[in-house]
Amino acid sequence: MSAEYQKCSADLSEEQKHTELKVHLMRRGLSQRQIARDLGITVQYLNDIIRGRRRAPSLRQRLIQDFEIPAQYLEEKTAA
């Protein structure tokens, strides 16, 4: 993945990131439902990880490594 693409992705709004993630998954023939089932979690829990509402470092790492989801699609919100 080019540095230019990564920079552009970093500048995307949250909604644009989620749209791109859906396209990325469709191109790979995956769905959030399939990924959640493979990880042994609910779709809502997966969505919470993707949107940064739940901290789950090991599951986040599996999404990146096992499912080849680019890290920039996964929100990392920190507690204020």
C-alpha cells in the first residue's frame, strides 16, 4: 500500500472509513457477520471494536493479521 494512499485514508472521516472498509471486505468476499463468527464474538461487539468503542487489542490485531484489514480502518479512540 502506498504512503500516499495511507495518508489519504488517515484524512478520511469516520463514515468514509467505514464505507471503505465495507468495500474492502466485499472485495475479499467477507462480511462482518462472517468475521464475527470466526472470532467467536457478536457482530455488535465487532462493530464496537471497529468504531473504537471497545478496546480489544488482541482481536484488533487478529483483524489486521488474519483478515488483512488495514489498521487505518480501525478506530483507536482513547479515554479522555
